[in-house]
Amino acid sequence: TAEVNSLNRKQWSEITNRQQWEKFRDPRIAALRESLGQFPKPPTRLNTRTTHVIEGDGFRIENILYESRPDQWVPGNLYVPAKLTKSMPGILLAHSHHGGKTDRELQDMGMTWARAGCLVLVIDQLGYGERRTHPFKNDSDYAKPYKASRQDYYFRQDTGIQLQLLGDSLMGWMVWD
């Protein structure tokens, strides 16, 4: 790993023009695309639904759902500024190891940026929040000493292995969502 990192740093430091940058960049982008697997055919409609609206101070939260793949619903919270403009920045918060869209830190970011005039969408990644794939909510739900707070992480690893067996990748599904 150290050897590969050292070589990458050396190659990076030698870039002085656009052609060199593209030669450095292109194989890395190709490898990243290959690692994500095949994306499905884009849906003609996302079948977006708003299930609830919460009014806040300088923003509102729309609880939404959209269908990223057939029968694969992605729940999200859309933070909308109180004052809409014809054009505004949009931010997607696709968490990594947070507890889902209701995690306090993600809510704080959504509210803060919405008050600043941005549309902010916070989604539940596969295996977290409303997309949880296991029944363990607290320590008493599992007979062995097992941290209930880590179950989302462990089960997402299982999902990744299952997708890999199908020739797909968890990261590809997350990017597609």
C-alpha cells in the first residue's frame, strides 16, 4: 500500500498540464466506473411522493420517497428554504456511517443550508434508517454480546457481499440511489 501511495504521489507531483492530468485521471475514472457495476436503465419516472411536511424556522422539511429501481424506494428528507428563488444550489447528503436521515448532524446540515438558500436532500442509504434490513433495535434483541448500534454496519456488509455475488456492488447501488 505504501509503495502504491508513494508512486501515486510521485505521478501526481509531476503533472504540469492538462494532457498529463487527463492521462493520470482517465484510467482511475475507468477503474472507479468498473467497480460500481452496471447501472440499470434509467427509470422514465422516479415516482416521487411527498408523505409529510414539517414547517421549520426559515425552512420546511418534506418527507419524500422516490423509486430508484423497480420496487426499491429511497426515503429522504428534502429541506426547502422558506424563500424559494428561480435558481438555487442543491446539496445531496448521502451519509456514510451515520444512523440515517434522522441523525442529528445530518438534520443540522439540512436546516443550516436550507436557511442559507439551498435545497438539501438527505437520503437513507441502503441498510440504514427506513431501509434497515435487520430487526435489532437494542442490545436485548440479540442473545449474544453484540452492539445493536453496529448492526446497520454489519448488515450492510452482508448486503454488499450478496450484491457482489450477483455481479453488482453496494457502492454502485448507493451511487445510483
